[in-house]
Amino acid sequence: MNQSPEGTLIEAISAYDYPLITYDFVEDRVRQFHDKFEFERFLKNLLVASDMQSINDGLSGVLYWGYCRSPRRAKNRVNRFRDEVSDAQLRTTGELFPILEGTGLMRLKRIGLPQFSNMAFITKLRTFLDPEHYCVLDKKIASLAPLAKRLKRQPTYIPITQDNERIYGWWVVLVPLLRRDFRPRLARSMSNEDYSTL
């Protein structure tokens, strides 16, 4: 069945149902945000900080957010990351983040950060580094018709390959165009909460 671009965009927005929650490692508590921009700014500031501890906390915060619907899994993934990440990886990350251009997915993967090896979490990371220009591409969103027929996927993940990076680049250009073209119609088709994510 062919789905209209408008229907595809509504489906993509509905699929993106992550709460604005992460872990604040300085205050040692789960932190919930009420504003998307404040949430994105909090994680981005950690990711682009000049000290390795803040970068570590930012990366851990992205992981926590990505797994927040499963608290035990979130804790395990974050702990594993914090145990396995090396100072050299954090230093390389700190040097790359401020100068990263384009999608940068292959460059991010080459760092070898534990837990950040496939499309879902590398695009989550890329999105927090520049939320105005990038978006998350996880398994749920990759199942949408325009992406499903283009991406090379494995049963449980989407690998970072040159072809998949190119398709991600196409997707991040397409999403704002769809948003602009369909914004008035989407406003009538969606709840206020979903529409505010546009």
C-alpha cells in the first residue's frame, strides 16, 4: 500500500514517542524536562564540554534517554558504557564533536564508543549535537515506507555503512521539507502534543 507523504510524516512523528527524561550524573538522579529545547540544550552542553567527565555524562545521558522506557536496561547499558569507555575515546570524542560536519555517522562509529555502534544510537547522538539539522533514525522510524525500501537493515539493528549514511543524509534533508509543506495540514490531523514536536 502506498502511503502519502503526509501520512508517512504523521506516522514518523507518532513513532517518536520518547519522553524528555535523562539521568543527571552530577545530581545523581533521573531528571525530567518539560521543554524539548531545554532538554536538548542540557545534553548538548554536556556533549560539547571541554572536560572528559561532562562528555562521559552527556554520552551516558543519551544512552539513558534511549533506554528510558526500560529502566533496568537503561541502567545496565549506561553502567556498561561507563565501565568500558576509555579516556582516549572520550578525548577523541571531545576533539571531534565541535568540528563534526555533515552527518558524520562513519566518523562517529570509528571512535568505537561502547554502545554507540549502530544507526539508532549514533543518530541519537548526532541529533543532540545539532538538533536543528539532524534527527533520530531508529528501527521504528526505519520501518516507514520511504526508508524501509532504501536502508540495508539487520533483524535487530541498522548498521552504519556508507550507503546507510547517504540514506540518512537524504532523510534529514527530506524531513524539514515534509514538515514545512505539511505543517498546516498536520496541525489539523494531530494532537497538540504531537504537533508541538514539529
